[in-house]
Amino acid sequence: MAAVLTGLGGYLPPKVVSNEDLSATLDTSDEWITVRTGIRQRHMVADGMSTGDLAVAAGARALKSAGHPAVDTVVVATTSPDRLCPAVAPEVAARLDLGTVAAFDLTSACSGFVYGLATAAGLIASEAADTVLFIGAEAFTTLVNPADRTTAPIFGDGAGAVVLRRGEQGEPGALGPFDLGSDGARADLLAIPAGGSRQRSANGGPGHDAVPHEDWYLRMVGRPLYQHAVERMTQSANTALKKAGWAVTDVDWFVGHQANARIVHAVAEELAVPEERTAVNIDRVGNTLSASIPLLLNDLAAEGALMPGHRIVLSAFGAGLSWGSTVLTWPDLSVESVH
Ligand code: UT7
């Protein structure tokens, strides 16, 4: 038994912010952002638009791509939920008219998509679910300080969704073995300190200091993260390939989380995947966390670069720290462009 990919969809909010736009209000430049990250523009939610809105739009497209099957479970991977409680997945399921299905959120930052695929595959393997709508959705720019030049240029908003059904190992679209890992000792490298149970009140109160304004926003220590990202993604992708019994030369596409074009190319080089088989779309969307890999798959498939029968390795790394990889052979899917 296996979880098999049977639908794919994505959504980007209409507002596009270029590097030049950012440079107008921030001490940065198009050249710095392009050279250091590969990012040229990102999409951002307009006021009033939330992660749930993006998830519904991407979910609807994935359901259409799958031919509107009966779904019994909805999982949303997000690190920028509409609110702390409740999870956004039940509301997304209701807005998609899926009825009283099982629905929950999963938080694993930029590795959320791979962790979510593994979770959905586990639900299907245990027969808790037959058909899962799994969405990676992020309005993460709402958690980034617009005045912080070390983070503001990096992130973008968007959502990507897949439909997974029960099937057989070896058929196109069957998710292969997974490699998942974490290192919580380095949690401080990428964190939003406030808003949870540790730093809980904006105004302080009995026994609590007031939370400083900056603590409501993302803090990132880029340099060491970069090194961890290259090391962990390489190691993890190699482990997934080994578990699957695939050689690197079997791989048609390396689909890595889009944190930084330089990271993606460095991992590809370590893996010995040639540049023409290394997928990159960060120039158009920035780092969209758990939406990054499905949006990249959507671009590749919609452009016809990713063809049925292609073998791909997916690998992600992010806050936690956390990382994960898996492999699959691309199935025959109808996919709409998000651009
Ligand atoms: O999603 C998964 C988790 N995220 C990651 O894995 C991100 C990993 N890290 C990175 O991608 C890179 O470290 C960054 C893109 C975040 C930063 O690139 P970098 O090459 O590591 O630059 P840096 O932080 O070492 O900064 C180099 C210089 C500094 O100036 P000095 O000290 O050399 O004078 C910064 O102050 O660039 C300066 N700088 C900027 N300059 C213009 C930092 N941000 C900017 C900016 N515009 N936006």
C-alpha cells in the first residue's frame, strides 16, 4: 500500500513586490537581494487576506486537478496560521464544502510540506484516511518585520496543495520512503519569540514582562542556517535515495525547498545533480515555507518541464531546525499555472 499523488494545485496572492519596490523603503538593493538569494520578486497578501484564503484557493485547484474525488481528511501545513486557535484546516475544509471531514494543522516551518506528506502517507497506511487533501499555505510576510532588511526581502506568501489517495507502491505518484529529522538545540537560529505560551502577553501582567515589539516578528541568523541547510538537505536527500534504492543518476529533478538559490545549487552540487536537473523558482516567489515545494512542482508541471515518468527527489529544511526528504515518480496530472 502507498499514498499516491493524484492532484496538484497552487495559488499566489495577486500583489507582487519587486526588489526595487522593497529598496524604496529598506536599506537594500536589487543587486544585493538577487546576488545573495536569487530572489527578484515575491507575492504578498493584501490587507485582510489570510493563510486560510490562500489554502482554500490552492486546495480548490488541487481538487480540480484530481477530478474532485471524495476527500476524508484535510491537513494544512502552516507556520502562519490565521490564529493560534483553532487550526485553520477545519475552516478550509468547510469553505471547500468537504463536509465534516477530519482536519488539522501541522507546523514544521519550511519542512512542513515534506513532514505533511509523511503524515498523510501514514494516515493512509494506517487506514485512518483514504484520500487526503494536503495543503502547504503561508501568509508568512505578516510575521516578518518590514523594517528588518535581513528578513523582509527573503519571504513571500502563497499556497500549494496535493491530493493523495490510497494506491500501490511502484505506481506513478506513489510516495517513496521518507527521511525526517530535527535539531531543537538550534531552535534560536530561526524563531518568532512571542505569541506562544512562553512570551504570552503584549502588555505584561502579573508575573510577565511586556513583550518587546520586535519579538512578535521573525528573527533569523542567516549564516549558520545556510550551512545547516546545505548539510542537512544533502544528507537527507541522500538517505531518501538510498532507502528507495535510487542512484543520483536516476534522478530527473532535484526539487529542493526554495530558501535561497545558492543553497539549492550548493545541495545539488553536493548530491552531484547537474544544474539542468535542479529546479529553481525562488526568483519569482521568494521563500514561501511550506508552500515552497508544491509551488515549485506546480511551476515545473505547468511548464511541461516535469513529465510523467520523471523521477524526483524532494528535500526541505527549515526552522526547528527540521528537515526531510522523499522520492517519487511523477504521475500524469493536469496542472494549471499559478502565474
Ligand atoms: O527557509 C529555511 C531557512 N532559511 C535559510 O536557510 C536561510 C539561510 N541563510 C541565507 O540564505 C543567507 O544567510 C541570507 C540570504 C539570509 C544572507 O546572506 P549572507 O550572504 O549570509 O549575508 P550576511 O547575513 O552574512 O550579510 C552580509 C552583509 C552584511 O554586511 P557586512 O557586515 O558584511 O557589512 C549585512 O549587514 O550584507 C548585509 N546585509 C544586507 N545588505 C543589503 C544583510 N541583509 C542585507 C540586505 N541588503 N537586505
